[in-house]
Amino acid sequence: MVLDKNEVEKLMSEDKLDMADFLFSDFDDIFDKTSYYSMYKDALIKEGYWTWERVHYPDKKWGLIENIYTHQKTKVINFSSMSYLGINFHPILIERCKKAIEKYGLSSTSAAMLDGITDLHLKAEARLAEFLGFEDSILFSSGYACMLGTTQGLLLNPKAAVVYDEYSHSSLQDGIKLASARRYIYKHNDLNDLEQKLIQASKHSQKLLLTEGVFSIVGDIPEIAKIISLAKKYNFRVMIDDAHGIGVLGKTGKGIIEEFSLKDVDIYSAVLSKAFGLTGGFTCSKKSVTDFLRLYSNPVIASSNVSPVFCEGILAVIDILESEPNHIKDLSNNIVYMRKMLADLNFPLEKAAVPIFCIPIGDATKLRKVSRFFYDNSILIHPIPYPRAPKGRGCIRFCLNANNTKEEIDIFIQILKIANDKFSLFNDGLFQVDRDEVHV
Ligand SMILES: Cc1ncc(COP(=O)(O)O)c(C=O)c1O
């Protein structure tokens, strides 16, 4: 399709334009694409359908957000925070980080292999490894950099092969794209398809099975023990991205490994930006693996190391987890309560009791309308449109944290019920996507 101004205006008036059209249509100039996109976006903002990119003003209980474009301020109940344990304002964490800033400044100002390592980095890496039961760990400046850098660093060889779930997060998919290993993608949590892919890939010499502990796109846990045992049957190393499991699963917050007493996890990666309330990511494994990544992972060698402040944050958060089990308990009680309330509404629940829930919406126009409905009703959820979701496969995601009160959950359930009556939200069942399309 060749898009010009008239065509863009016509499609907009018929509500037939989609964000994907700006990527894949023909335009003469890059700036045509960007200016028509701006025109489209301005129209959505004017009509009140731009519910993304909101400014947050910190508030202990009710959140205050501002529409970044219209500057309209709205008080909201936050069901979008992934600070699952609600400890990002914990006084011990804040106090210790303040002291670290005074001593170390804010930034590591350099890549780890140059001048970016302080004693706090070493302490945090050692503590994470000890906490999770591995020989060593390596820090990354973000969770995205961690997943990208771990896969890219380990799979940089055309003889290598990686088998991974179709729902894998874009940080993993991007790392795999940068590496030269052969890719084998299996249908989400389909053990037969997984075994087929493992058999096909078993001719390769350096083999990795990659899965998430909790899939963020759907909010489910794969059949992890069976997946690992199949991978081991065909001599694959196993890597888990436990971004949404660390701090959430397991009695003491050690994630998917603790929850299912897993034995054969070779590489365990997780992020600091969710339950830990910080910024960064880390990979735990044998020392030879972390040492290798220190020199062959692009985000480690070509990007500044995580801030020393977050290293102190890691030490503080692990201390908090060890001394205050109530945060994990409060989260788990909230999950139980929310699942009961959702079940009463006939919400199509996933099996796993995790704090992420997804409603597939599909059509982009419906997604905008549903997002605006929640926004207008002071509920903050995640609308996930293209390009974060596959084209035509947008979804609404909502999350729980340990600080959400029963009263907040009850209000949310009331609004969700009205939204379901109005938009038939639960008709499509659980999340289904076409293979190779997922990029969330
Ligand atoms: C499964 C998964 N891996 C990695 C990341 C990246 O983490 P960060 O936001 O800390 O960069 C995310 C973030 O949403 C995620 O869901």
C-alpha cells in the first residue's frame, strides 16, 4: 500500500488505520512516515484514546497520573505496577541507597570491563549467587540488556542451536537475533512440539533450551519440570528468564527454582525492575559462564555497568526478603483473593497463581476503547498495543502487588464487570497468538 496524506486521512476517518501500517506501508521518505504517524497519534490524543505514556506522580496509596499530551490529571488505583512486593519505597531500601549515593555517586560511568566495577558490584554479584544457590552471577544495567546479552553472548556461533517458546519476551528474541545460532521455536507450553524441536535441534553441538519462569504476555507458568527433563534428555543446557518469578514465587522469593525445587537449571536470569523495585538484571550460573559473558556479551562490554546505587539496593532487598517474609505473604494473599473474585466473574483464569493477568482484546479500535474505559474509571492497567503485541492481537494486562488493599481489588472487580458487560471482554478465552508473530 502506498500511503499519502489523503489516504491516511481517509483511513483515519474510517477508523481503518493501525499502528502497524506506518511500519509496513510504502512512503517516499522516512519523515513522511513519522509525520503521518504524528497526525494519527494527535487525532487519537484529541479523542481521548491515547492512554499510554502517562506521567506518574508518586503517592503512597492512590496514584496520580497525568496525560503527557493533554496534561489532564487523574487519580487512579494502580493495577499496572510490577513492583510486586511493593517495596520500592521501603524505608530501609531508600535509606541505604541514599548512603550509597553519598559514597559512590549515581552512576558507574563506565562499562564493567573498563572502570565500571566498584566493591558494591562485587558484593551484590556474590550475594545474588549465594541467595539463589549458584557459583556466580553477573550484573547488567537493565533486565532487557541482561536477557539480550546473555543469549547473544552464549549463542554467538552458527553451530549452536536455541529452542525457545513462541511467547518469549522481546529481550530474549532480540538477543537470539543478534547471535548466529539456529533457532527452533515451539508452540507455547506444547510439550510434543517442544520434543520435536529438541529432536530437530539435537544435531547441533552447543544447545540451549530457553524458557521464561512466568510468561509475562499471558501470566502463566509453563510445565517447567517436564520441560527441563525433556531438555536434559536431549543434552541441552537450560536457561530460565525469571523476570516475573524472582521475589514472587517460592516461600522465600527465590523464584521458579524454589517454587518447584528445580535441580537442573544451568543459567538463571532475572530482572531487578519488578519485585526488587530497582533497575538492572543479572544472570546466575557457573563461574566459567559468567566469566565468559564478562568479555563476550555486548551489553557488558559496550555499555556502562549498572549503577552502584542499585547494587546497594540488591543487598538491601535481599536483607528485607530474609527478615520480612510478610511482603511475599501479602502478595500471595492478594493473588488468592483476586483469583477468587475473578473466578466469580467467570474470568478465564490461567492455572498458575501469579500476579499478572491478561485479557486478549485483538482489534486495535476495541483495545483503545477498553483502555479509555479503564482510564475514565480511574483504574490504571496496561494496554498493550502493536508493536508491543502482534498486529491485531493487543491485550489488556493488569498486575497485583503486595500493597493493593481488598477495597482496591473490589473496586477493580466492579469496574471489570462493567467493562465485560460493555465490551464482552472474556469471550475470547485465554491468550492465543499465531506463531512467529509474538514480540512482547
Ligand atoms: C520476561 C521479561 N524479561 C525481561 C524483561 C526486561 O526487563 P527490564 O524492564 O528490567 O529491562 C521484561 C520486562 O518486562 C520481561 O517481562
